[in-house]
Amino acid sequence: MSDVPDCRGCGACCHGDTMWVHLLMNDDERLGSERVRRLTVLTEHGRGYFARGMKMAGGRCIAFSDQLPDGQSGCSIYEVRPDICRDFTAGSPECHAARARLAKE
């Protein structure tokens, strides 16, 4: 049995607060201007510093969908997802910590 969890339907790594899914300039380019307008938010962090992140709804990234076209759950923008999501490894200590946090909610 694999110790890498099935990500479909989980989305624990997609749960967090504002700026949980932090974007970089190349993420904006990959997402494209329409998705940036629809899915992201620009937040001021003081002294003129602004950062872009994915919008959150109910504590979860709005790109996570409970109803993808294939009838499953998961990231609706998987092919163009942000770097922070690309770097997150299923089954890693961070993954298990995110799952534990979500289970406590």
C-alpha cells in the first residue's frame, strides 16, 4: 500500500486563510489575465507592499471544485496552477500536517 494519499476529494492543502496560496509573477502569466481577474485578490501588507493570492471561499481556494467535469473533486486549474501548488508534494510531512489541520476543523 502506498503512503502517498489520494488527493482527489481531499484538498487539505487548498485550505487556509487569505494569501494561503501566494502567487508569483510567473503564476500570473501562466494563469492569464482572465483567470487573474476572476480567481485572485491583491492584498496590501503595509508600507506599499502588495501581494497576489488566490481568492478563498469558506477557507478553501476557489479553484478547488467539488464537481469537476469528470465528476470528481480537485483543482479546476490544475494545468496552470500556481508554483506553490506545483511544489507541494502529496504524502509529504506538509501534506500530512494539512490533512491533520483539516480533520480538526
